[in-house]
Amino acid sequence: MPRFIDFLRSDAMWQAQYRDQSLNARKCRAVLARLIQQTESQTFDPNKLQIICTYTPLQALLAYFWASQTGMLAAVVSPRGLAKLIEGLAVETIGQLWVPKGHRLPLEHLPMSVCRIDLSFDDVTDAPIPTAAAHAARLVFCTSGTTGKAKRVVHSEQVLLSNAKVVSDYLHLQASDRSYCVFPLQYMYGLSTTLCSLWSDSHIMYNEFVQPDHIANDVVNHHITLLPILGEWSPALVQNWQARGYQPQRLLLINASDRLLYQQAQALLPFASEFWNNLGQTESAPRIFAVNLSQIEDLTTVSHQGIIAAGRPVHPEIRLRLSQQHDQQTGVLQYQTPFCMLGYLQDNGSLVAPATWIDSGDLFHQGADGLWFWIGRDSHTIKVQGELISLRTVTDQLLQHQEISGVGYTTNAKGELCAFVESDTDSEGFRIELSRLLFNSLRGRRASVRIVESLPRTESGKIDYYHLNQSVAAVQAQSPTHS
């Protein structure tokens, strides 16, 4: 089965770019040769987690190649993601924390030993393909942790590469393609986009998570042909491209958000040679579902309650079923997939294997023609007068106000819903208007609205519900009514 190290062959033509730096197979081989020499006295205990903290996308890519070459149990993390990874993790289960030279330590007080490594590649000479360990690397990823403590998901590098090959094949990627990615490589979508570029021997350009208008400019200026997007970028992308008269011959758009709204997809379709909706989880590898919207004449036929279908299974061995059903076609999705994780890494270093059927925690609707529709997180769906209402639907209505840039939810001690609205506008009239909209959306169910300047967010831009709940709990604890 494939491994990262396989992409360092002498005839590999892929190229990765970040700002004014570029990385290719030749430079990777040279850096790995130097790392092997630098760490030749080290033995990597397969049962201890090696943590590689990286500060740029190109460093992260080098870290994955190194993990593959050594066959490590490894977690590639950003400085921001380190605390989440090691929270509760027993120190004796950690091997080393590896930090690139020239960067500050990610945390002031570190419970493990730190080793500095040289990941520079500006002036390197070619080296042969390094000998790889007999066993594949096991890679550890943290879930986003938006609803609770993040889980540590362990995957075989071979399974991740196999899943990405499926994606690269159905996208029909070519060596001439140019991908653009603002999603971190430490998470599934950024890694999958990178792996697709490696499989197709093509070019990938990285950037930080920036304003959609800047992304739209980069797509035009750098002749991008593959762009993973969030649905909420749609208005800014469309406005920019219409103003510039942008008419690309080839542009593959891929939705990277949990759900894609009908209006978002309809607005973006004219600019896409292909527009793919898809969905996966950290536990499943990046893809379970996919559908090519460019082949659909009428998007209403692949929509349910205004949300575009996640798609059909991307592999014939993926099996699906519904549990905790709310009706015959709606329930919590459970799945089996050949790209499944190895298990969850526990605080004591043990690995808990997945259940035969993995519970996604997401509500799905099974539609016609083999299509599956994502409704929302089961924990983010409430029942009002016998009808299921996704808080995503409420969010979509609130986001129609241009003054609102984000919405999060908690419940108070009485179990009543509270919507936290991210906005610079904080007038009494605006709050009353939003409260009335929430009241109508929830069929008269009691709820409150609180306007805040900013909401806590994860590295990938999602609302961080875990930290939102923590901050609300802290405020309630300081309140006289809770003393």
C-alpha cells in the first residue's frame, strides 16, 4: 500500500508553494537525509507519541514525510493545536516534542523533552531516496473539539493515501492543475487536498485563512484550477469574480464545509467547470460521500430543506445505516468504511479500536437515488412541536443579516436556548429583531439572543462550542444568582 515516502521518487514533479518558498521532492529528500543524520542516535519507540510542531504548511508536509520514513507514531501539530493534543495525555506516553530551529517554543511550560530539528530547505543538495522503516507511520489527528474535549484519532498513513487516491481519481486531476489551500495540513481537509496534489504530481499553493475576497483574487492571479471552499464564502467570491469578468476554462470547486446551501451552490455554479459537494469525518478519512453538482440540471432535485446532498458513497465497500431514527428516512448516521481509523488514542497511551459500526454523531436524511443529506450534529438539533429543527437552519436565517458574521449556541441552567451572535451592531432594535426571528424559527420556543464582538473559533474557522460553553459557564459561576 502507498506511503508518503513513495512521493519522493526521482521523477516526481509535484511542487508545494507557501509565500516565496517552494518545496519539491528533491528538497524533501535532502532534508530527510539531514534529519536521519541528526537523529541517528535516536530510537523511536513505536508505542510512544512523537509530536512534531510545525509553523508553516511546508514544514508540516516535511514532517509527514519524516514520519513515513521512520514509521513513527506521530502527531503533526501547529503551536495552537499542541495544548489540545496533550490535554490529559500522560507524559510517559510521549516520546519527544520536535520543534524546528529558529522558532519559539509553542508553550511556556512543556511537560515533555524538546528536540530541535532543521527543516530549512533554501540551500540543499540532492540526496537519494532514504530507506524507509518496514512499517507504515501511524498518524494522530485531533478532532476539532467544537463540542467537547478533542479526541485523538489514529490513522495508518496508507489508509489516508488510499482515500485521497479515490478523491484524486474522481476529480480527474492532472499534472497541470494548480490547487489553492487555506486549510491546515494538521486536519483532514488540508491534508487530503495536499495528497491529491501529490497523487496527480501537480502544484499546490498554501495560504493562511484570509478573507474570501483575497482568495478570489489569488484564484484569478495565480491561475488556480482547484479550490476547496466554505459555502459561506459564496457571496464574496461571486461578487469579486463577476466584477472582474472572470470566466475560467477549468476551475474545480470543492465544498469543505459541513453543509452547502442551495443558494450558495447555485450562485457559484456558473464559475465552476466542476463543483463537488462531499463529506467525511476525521474518523472516516476525508471522504465518505461525494456528488458532482455540475452534472445536475436542477439543484432542487439534490436539495433537502435548502441543503445540498452530501452525495453518494465514494467507494463500493462503504456501508451506511441509520440509528436513533426520528422517522423512516432520518436518523443518526452509522457507517463502515475501508478507510476507517485504527482507533482513539487514550490519555494513558492505549488505543481503543473503533466499533464495528462507527457512530457519526450527525443526523442524516436518506433520499432518493442513493443520495444522503446532512441535517446537522445530533446535539445541535432540537425538537419543536414534534418537528426536528437543525440549529444550522436557524443560523442560515440569522446570517442573512449582513451585520452578522457568526452564530453559536448554548443552553442555560433551565435548558433554554441562547444564541450568541457575532456582530459589530449592538442596538436594542437589532436585538429585538433577532429575538423575534429566533422566536418564529423555533415555533415560539423560549430563547434569548446575546450579541458579542467575536466568537471563539478553531484553527479551521469553525465556531468552537467547547470554549464557548466554558466561557458561558465561567460567567454564570461569577454571577450572584449562581454563587
